[in-house]
Amino acid sequence: MADERPERPIRTDRPSRPERPSRPGGRPDRRPYHKKKVCRFCKTKGLTIDYKDAKALRGYVTEKGRIVPRRISGTCAKHQRVVCSAIKRARNLAILPFTTTSI
């Protein structure tokens, strides 16, 4: 049954891909370099995460009210857990809103 299907001929008349022009200046293509974000709380030891400081916690919440992930905020895992619990505590005490008021 599998041998009943006719074989397709291999196409050799396909034109070759045109050469891409080199970058101006003769430099080779490089991957973009992204500087690794450093945890703000590890860098400056005096900073503390407090659930009563709504102004500081707003930097870790999106406009829609979602908590910003580590890879975007740049915090380490230890401090991200503390930030998340502080945001959740501030939400329960009505210091921070759960969502935006306008839709």
C-alpha cells in the first residue's frame, strides 16, 4: 500500500537565493548584547520592601494590575517572592488596587 504512491521528481530548476549585501562598514553581523539586570534590593542593602509603601510597589505592578515577572523587573528570586507577598498584602488591605478602575 505504501509503495503505490508515485515518487515526486526532484526540482532542480529552482533559482538560487540572491546574495545578501554586506553591512556598511564591513562589520560582521552580531547578536544584540543585553546587559543582565541586577536586583535593586541586592545592589543597595539599605532598600527594604514594605507593603505600606504603595509608591514603590507600583513599579512592580502593570497598568492592568498584574505583578511584573522577574525577567522584566530584574529582581532576584528571593526579593521577587518578598515583593509578591508585599503586593498581595497591600491589595488585601486596600493600599493597592487589584485591577484598574476604568475599563
